[in-house]
Amino acid sequence: MSIKEEHPNRDYTFHNPHDTKIILFGEISKKGEWRFNRKKNREEKIDWWYECKHDFIKNVNLLFGKFIPINLVRYEESNNKDKYLQLVIKEFENAKNKWSNFTFLKNRHEELIRCLGDMGFNHKKICAKCTWRLVIGLGATHPQETSMTLHHIYGFPYIPGSAVKGITRHWAVLKFSYNTKEANQKIENIISRVSSALERGENLEIEVDGIKFQELIEIFGTQKQAGKVIFMDAYPEEDINLKIDIINVHYPEYYSGSKPPADWQNPRPVKFLTVEKTSFSFTLLSRDTHLLSNAQKLLKEALKHHGIGAKTSLGYGLFFT
């Protein structure tokens, strides 16, 4: 058995500008594992992978979204995404084991909360652990079809405050809609009416579990008025686990628009990156303690019962709170 380094521009390449490509070839290599086949009297490749030549901490966000190696060897192209995601995870683990920036960022985040407290803001913190897997930003633009939200400077996965606020608002709309369902009314129409009223700031004079609809308007705001609760970015705790998951597209030619769905079409597995069983810290801020407590209650329910991110109907993005 032997390990051989493969050739740039012949066995693999990068779709980057020429100067960047030269640098990447100097750092990222493609290697193959070869074994001698006695029956055929020749060496055969039994596996291959990408690896970085040096041990310094990489910006995993750039590695994931910009510096993607492309396999040029016939019959290996279909596995390229899996191999490059393995490289991303390996370099993420390398960075995680050496992080000092992560502690610095957490301290900076806590200092920001203290400063806002001096300005009259109260805060509520929720520490919750993902029950299984989570993926934020799966459908965002990405060269490899499926994406994931990573911090643009530090490279670790996080949940933007806009996503935290969005799922809390969505859960509040569902909660109020199902608790005020009217006879002979489709639930879809009720959800649409409640959501539109919340967006316009129209008070529906509804109260559910001690929360008034007017308080929802004050928490989330409208097109003309800012909400009175701030939903901050949710950062992971130190034990962050990245895993590769799979979407199995059973009718690829149908989804590409070329043919009708049929059982003779071969499934096309699509690999994507997820966070697995990782704890996140959610922080809410407001000068109004009553609104803050209600927002915290809604967020806890949303994380536990609805989930955040993509594929929540399949159990992704649910949290223990």
C-alpha cells in the first residue's frame, strides 16, 4: 500500500483566479491510496482525499465557500463534494482545537451585553442544545448547490439574529392562529390574516397564554415601527460538531425539468453540511421586562416545538430548552 500525491491541473484544480490558484495548489493537495493487485499485476487506487499541507488555522468559511478543489479524474467527479466537505470538517476540527478567537468572541459578546445593560437594556439568555442536526442557510447561494451559514471572520456556524426573530415571529403567528380558529375558516386563511395584521400593526384584540396580540406588535415591530425586543445572533458553545448529511433526490431528471418522474431514474445523492448535537446561546434584549419575558417564552416554544433552519418538518433544528 502506498500514498501518492496527485498532480495539480491534471488530477485536480480550482476555479479561482490564476494567482489564487497557485497559492491554493501550494496548500491543498489531492492524495490517493494505491494497492498492488496481484491478479491484474498492477497498482490500483482504492481511495483518495484532499488535505492541507500546513497546520495553521484556516478561515473555514473561505475554505467552504470560495476555495473548492475540483477533481479532474474520470469516475471520481461524483464524489468530489463529499471529499471536499471532509476537508472542511478536518480543518474545522484543527481550528477548533487551537481556538483562542472563540473565547475572545464570547467575552466580547458578554461585554456588549453588559454595556447595553448600562444603557438600560435588560437581557434574557437561553442555552439550548440541538436534539439532532441543524442547518442554517441551506438554500443560500453556493458553488456546490447547498450552503450553510458560517461566521465570515471566524468560520464557525452560528444562527443570525434575523433567523431567531423570524422563527419566533412565525411561531407566534401559528400559536395565535390555531388558538383563535373560527368555524368554517381554513387555517391557512387565518394564518394569513394574523400575519398580515401583525405586519401592519393592527390589533386583533386576541390573548393567548397571557400574551396579548398588541404585545406581539410591540415585540416584533411593523414596517413603520421598530420592535422593542432585540434578537441577537446565537453563538455555539465550545463543543461544535460538524457532520455531513445527505439529500437523496429520487427523480433528478424530473426536478431538472427534462422528464416526468419515473422509477427508472437513478437517485442522485446531494451531500450537505450540518451541525450535530451542539449547544447554542440565545440572547434577547429589551428595556421592557414584560415584553422581554414574553419574547423569551415564545422563543423557547419555537425552538422546542417548531425548530429553526432548514428541514424542520423532518426533525432538524429542534432544541432542548
